[in-house]
Amino acid sequence: MSDKYVRRVRRFVEFLGECGIVQRKPKLALPTLDRRVVEFQDWLRQHRGVTELTIGRHGRMVMRLLPALDSKPRSWNAPLIRDVIIAETKRVSLAT
């Protein structure tokens, strides 16, 4: 089954939910973004000209990386960041 077909089916089911024909699942609350991630996303919007889809994807990726880093950014260094990114790439699929 193609991704395009699955997206169409999901949109149709959402439409049926809006019409009250099928019961809608409650939407999950979105996680609160770190202030720095929001600033990064704003920077992407202003200076990189990427799509909102890409901006959202990058924000989610950074949010997954932050817990593995120390809470004090001044303690971050290249080897630490590289190790965190490598660990994340081993944890997720190639598509991510």
C-alpha cells in the first residue's frame, strides 16, 4: 500500500469524523517545545526558507536529542553532540 493512498484514507476518515459518521479519537496533546527549539525553528523560517513540514521535522528531531544532552548548553562539545546524534541514528529508522 502506498503512503499516498494511506494519507488519502486518513483524510477521508477525518472527514467522516467531522461529519459525525464515525467516532473520532481524542487528539493527543502536543509536547511543549523547548524555547531554544522554537527559536531554532523561527531561524529556519527566516533564513533557510524551508517548508513548515521540514521545520516541524527538525524541531521534533532536536526535541528527541535534548534529553541526552546535559541541561547546560555551555557543557556541550562536539564529541558529546556527535555521540548523541550517532546514538539517535542507531535507534531510529533510515527514513527518520
